[in-house]
Amino acid sequence: MKYQTGYAHRLAEVEYFDLGFPLDAPILTPDIAVSIFGRMRLRAGYSWNGANVIPDFKWVLRGSAGHDGGYQLLRLRLLPADPWRERFDRCLQQWCRQDGAWKWQAALIYQGVHRFGASAADPASENPVLTAP
């Protein structure tokens, strides 16, 4: 059996995110698709770990899924960390605001991921595939 650990949430249906930035070419993985117009789709069943430092408030959950999807594209080297890491961090801030976070809460979320999230975008931090037994 092949499996991965480190996930707290799983999408029950497809979720879409507008990145606000066009891409040079579309991206398609088994879990994530991004159009050249900057619309990202996470498949039903996509798993992510939620917010890392704060509780999974409702206003951060959707954004954390989109942010994790974006960082996964960085870890897979399908997008360059510069400028895309900053863009995904700003998207998280925007998604939190759209979902009910106060301006100061979204700003703190942005500061946290921007200052401390670089390792999560590193390909070495991808959750390894484990085998059992």
C-alpha cells in the first residue's frame, strides 16, 4: 500500500480559485489544474493540512487549500518560486478577506506565510510516499 501522511482536510467537491495572474501555459497534475487565465482547480479528494500556526477558522480554510495547492506547484517546480511564492501568499490574504477575515487578520496571515513559509515551497518538503507493510 502506498500512502502519505500530514494532511488534515480533504475536499468533498471540486474547488476553484482565481489567482489574478495569467500563466504562460496551462498546468495539469492529477490534483491541480491551472488555466492560462489564472483559474486554479483543486480536484475533489484533494488533501491539505489547513492553517499551520492558527486554528482552522472558517475564514482561513478555503484560502489555505488554495495556498497549499499553489505551494504544491512550487514544490513540483511547475512554477518558479520567484515571483509565484509572493503571489500565492497575497492570494491567501485576499481569499481570507473574501471569506470573512478582518483586514488585520488577513494581514497577519500574509506576514506569517511570507516570513516563515519558504520551506513549505521547497521541493524537499513534499510529503513522501510511504509503503506499508
